[in-house]
Amino acid sequence: LKKQTRRKKHRKTKANNNNKFRFPPTFIRTYIHTDIHTYIHSELPANMTNFRVMDSPALLGQELLSTVVSNVSSKFADLSSKASAHQAPFNVADFYLVALAGFAYLVRRQRVKQLLEKKSQEESLKRKNVGPSKEEAAFTLVRSVGEECQADQELRGLLKMKKNSWTVYDGFEPSGRMHIAQGIFKAINVNKCTAAGGTFVFWVADWFALMNDKMGGDLQKIKTVGHYLIEVWRATGMDMSKVKFLWSSDQITEHAEDYWGQAMDIARKSTLARIKKCCQIMGRKEDALTAAQIMYPIMQATDIFFLKADVCQLGVDQRKVNMLARDYCDLVGRRKPVVLSHHMLYGLKAGQAKMSKSDPDSAIFMEDTPEDVERKIRNAYCPFTPEDSIVHQAHAEEMHLVKDELMNPCFDYLRYILFSRPGYVFRVGAKSYSSFEEVKEACLDGLITEDQLKGRLIEEINSLLDPVRKHFAEDPTAKQLLDQIREWKKESMTAPAGVTRAQVDFDRVPYIVFAPFAQETLRISDVLDVLRLLKASPDDHQAVLYLPDWTALAKGCLESNKTAISEYYKFFLLALVRVGGEVMAGVKVLWQTEVILTSPSEYWISVINAGRKCNLEQIRQALPEEEHLDHASQVLALLMQAGDVLALCGGHKNHTLSAKIACSEGSKGSFELASTLFSTLFGEEREAPKILAKNFTSLQLKHTVRGSHDEAHLLLADCPEIVQKKLQKAFCDPKNTTFCPPLALAEALWEVEPGLHVVRPATYGKEQHYDSLAEIHTDFASGHLHPADLKAALASKIANMTVAFRADRDSAMAL
């Protein structure tokens, strides 16, 4: 009936009195829909005293027929007359069937509505009886891990969207002992996260331990310590089924381009002031920060994105670095990781804002004996009233987000080690306490004494450490690891001698020229400057052209487009060969990409070691005069240049001669810093490279530039007409040799390709070929060589170069 009442295109029917009557569509729309539908909704329910919505259709039909027969006779007569107007007899039986079908439809709809309402009420009642939903329970469990969460709403959305496929990240450096916060407390937090559906990824920072010369700088020993720590977690009851361990030494080496590319992007997007906020160096001036301390937050933020972490689950002391990662996401428009910062347990001594691995009595360690535990807890600081001097001292280190007037480490162990476990009950004598707040209140009220509190802590902590002790006593693998580490501790482990660096070997002493950083246009002046530097290489040296494509990426050249930077240097090489083929014949070309990716670990360790030996003030002084130190990428670029110098200048076989670096006067400061760092790291083992700075005359064609700087420079992509037009507009006063860009250009071209041919009308003199640069100066100063003639001769010579280069470029692009 519902379908028939929709508007349809009129369909003609033939009236046939002998056939069974069927309602025409118009009649159904007009009368059935209006009269019967209105009757069913208004009059019929009032007459059906025995009607119930949940009755079966059969009962409804019987009730309907008995009610309709007694109440709708008048309507039948009216409908019969209307049906006659359509030339069709009115059939009462058909009417009953239509009315029954319509009424049954309405009742079914009402029944479904009531069923849904009943189901909703049952689910609501069930939720009240059972508790929160699975999503809410998961959120509560994960949220209990952190003292702070950035941000709660994002965490809820993550758990709802990814359910059992989200990733949690934390890192540790396998460099020594594991205290109870890293052992028991971390295991509790990991189990909470995995129980809520997450996968916990541990970033084993063995590469950073190697960089810091831990375990004597022996990577295999560092990895052994890492496996020992994993065995400790296994013994504490950490659920390893959803835990992954990724070793940074393997990952960074295998994926060096991805990892350091991400690090360079963070450095480009971060101001130096923002990075400084992550450096917690108390009592020191900002400019006293080492350059390496600027790199550490960048690398820590890189770990988050490299691991594709959804949640950063580290301590409050790492909160600033995690917030740096979130700020970076705002800048680049990517989803921000949730930051879940756990509490930092106090050290056992008064005023210690956190535990210290260097102070054995500041914490309970996982290998401590029962006697060690009792001695440390009995001597632990345990105030029941605030002590202002201690609180002020601890708060100054910014390790805690929640204000705590007592700073009681015994309360900390009670709250975060014992009561972090679900369902834990603390018992003192015959009294039981189900929450930390109850125990604290009892202590402050004098119901629990300090001795009682410490005595129960000793018992509970030993019960947590007993499985670890048993595991390392009975498990063969764990026992072997522990015995090996104990043996190493007896040894005097010192870092290996020598400088860790990438190494490029040369048979002869290198004479190195760094190509300019990539830019949008290829200037003739840049090509000529590099060719002049390379041509000055001594015969007994190996001329080297170094293409710093990674440093250009770090500096943000060409909008940090790797492809565009690579294309720039390819065309730069093409131009060098076209303009100065003879000079380039004996030059060894090295790409920075090849040097770094051949030994990525050694290269970046050398970069960081160089950063440890210089502060930000030295970095600032090494920059060109017109450049201000504002971004972290500037620090990174200078340290990478130092890493390049260490790689290139320390590998030649002739130790009696020092390597040489030729550069322009403008970049002299950065190379002098690199040479100083080379000398600091190598000491007397190697002589530092000599910096040969040349002060080239600028080849800019005008005093001042309005609009694009390319208008004041000749480009290798310029066609002959553009070359001629630019030179015609170049500043060139007759007889003025003090500032004359065309004359300076002639000098630069002469060093690469001697000779200049001047063609002019007979009325202004005859054609002349110059074989001496001094002759050109003399004629121009005397007025014998007119500016227009000089410009025309230069335009002809440069146009030949640009035409040839454009042909080579087009051929290379076609290939």
C-alpha cells in the first residue's frame, strides 16, 4: 500500500465489468490514502478495546474485521458511489483486504519502534550494571600511566580509531644498571598499555651509547647490556607478546637517508630559541651550550616520527622534547603524537628530584640484594611534614608537574610501585588499605609510623625483586649475561684511541673545493669562481670538488627538494666541464651523499663529536657577517661541514703535508671553525687542513639591484639576446677601473679561457685580439677600449658558452 501511494506516472486501464475489480492508481491515491488512512489513525483505535501492539497479525486481523463491519457501513456506501464514478463496482471484500493490509503495516511499524526502545533500555541498564564501555575502560587504563597527557581528547580518539593497532614508544640507553623505576615501574606501565590494545616499541639506543663511549665504545658489549636489560623486564612479568625492541644502531644505519632526512627537516622548521627550551642546563648561559646539545632534542624528536609512534610514553623529564615533536607537527600539518608523561620517582636522598644511576644509594636497583634494599630504605628520606629548603631545591629541576610539598620518596615508591598494580592492598598489622591516599593519611595522622612504613616497603620491594633474582640464578641465558657483565665491570674499559669519522682515502694530499649551495639559477659567476679555485691546485695535490647536497638540504635550499638539489649539482658539473674542460680533467668529484651513506654511523658520530667541542658563540662567529644565527639548521649545517672536513682531510697517506681547502673570503669563517675542530679532535696525530681564502671581485653587473637578483647576474641558461641585454645595462663608466663589472668579468673569464677578441666598426678603430690581460686594463683606462666594445666582445664570448651549455643540458634532460 505504501508503494502504491507514491506518485507514479498515470497508467491507463480498461474498465471491464466481467473482470475482478482492481482499484485504479488515482482512486488509491485519492481515497484509500485519505479516507481509510485517516480512519485507521483516528477512529479505528478508539473502537478496538482489545487491541495490543504486541499481538500477532492474525489476532489483529480478527479484531480489525469485527470492528470495521460494525462501524464503517456509512463509509462503504460513500466509497461505493465514488467507485461507480470510475465505472467499477465496489467490492466490500477488497476493501476489507486493503484496510487490513494498511492497518497491519502501521501496527508492525509501531511494534518495531517499541522493540527498539525496549532494547535501548536494556542496554542502558546493562551499562549501569556492568560499568564503562571497553573504549572508556581502555582510556582509563592508559591514562593512569601518565602524570600528564597531551591531550586526553586525542588519546580517546586514537583508542577509538585504531583500537588494537596503535603504537607506544619509549627508549633507553643500554649503558649500565637498571633501577626500580626503569624496571618494575616501566613493566607496570607497559602492561597497562598493551592490555588496552597497544603495541609497545622500545627504541634501544645502543648507537647513542656507542656515541657516548659507553662500555669502552664496544658496540657488541653495549648490545649485551641491552639483552641483559630485556631479560630483567622479562623476569618482572612484562608481557612480551606485544612488545618490540628495535636497535637504533641497525635501524639508523639501514635507513640513514630516512632518519637523517627527518632530522634535517625538524632542524629547518625549528628556531634555535625553541630548541634551547629543550636543553635543561642549569646555571649556564645560553651561548655556553655546546652545538651537540642543540642536536640531541632534534634526534629525540626524530625517533618519534621514524618509529611512527602514536603515543610517546616517556618521563616528565622528556616532556619538552615530546612537545617539540608536537610543535613540528603543527608546522608541517601532520597528526600529532599523544604525549603520555609518567611520573619521575624521587631519589632516596633528601632533595633528589629523580633517581640517579651514578649514585647507587639514590635508588633501588634491580640486582640489589635483600640487604641492599633494607639498608637503602632504612636510610631513605621520609618526612611527614614539609621542609621548605628541600622542596625548593627539588622543584628547581622541573622534574614534576604536580606540586608535592612533602617530596617523600617512600610515599613515591608506595604510590607508583606498589599501588600502580591493579587490586593491590597494603597491610600494616591487622589493618588493610586499598588506596595510597588512605595510607598517606594514616601516616600523617600517626597511625602508621616511619619504621612501620619502611618495614612494609622493604618486604614488598623484595617480593617484587625475588622473581628477578630467581630468573638470573636459574635461567642459563640470563645467568650467562649477568656473569659476563659483572666480568666487564671489573675491567677498566676505555674508549678506543683515534677519531671516529667517515673516511675518504687519497693517494695524494687533497686540495678541496666545496661547490656553492644549490639555488634556483645557475650563475656564471659561481661556475667561474669554482674553476678559478680548482685551477690553483698545486701539481702534487689531488684536486677534489665536493658537492654538499645533504648540507644544502639541511639549509633548506630549493625548498628542501632533494630531486631539485641533485639536478642543480648535475647541471653545475655539466657547466664546469663545458666552460673549463681542461681544468676539470684532473679533478676528483665527490658527492656528499656517497660519503655519508658509505659510513653513516661514523659520519654522524663525527658530526656530534665536533659539536661537543664548540659552543653556540663559536657557531655564531663562523657565520658570514650578513647572516644571523636564528635556526637550528644553521648549527647542523656547520657541524656537517666539520664532519666533511674530518672525512676528507684525515685520510691521505702523506702525513708530512696538510690538506688544503680553497674557498671564497665569504665562507672562510665556517671552514676555519671546521679546521679548528679537526685539530681539537685529532690533536697532534694529524695536522689540521690549511684554509686558502681568495677574495674574488664580485661579478654582479650593477651597484644596486631592484627586483630579482638574477637581473644583475649572467646565467648559463640565458640565451644570447638576454646576455647582450644584461651586459648593455651593466655599470661601466669609461676609464673607470675601480668598479667595472664587465672588466671584472673579463678577468674571471681570462683565468679559465685566456683571450678576448674585440670587433668594432672601422670608424672606431680596427678589430683587435687581446693576448694580455694587462693590455685590456691599459686600453680601458686610457679610453682606447670603449665600454660598448668591451661589452660586445664579452657578450659574444659568453653567448658561445651559454649556447653550448643549453645544448648539453637539453641532451642530458632528453636522456
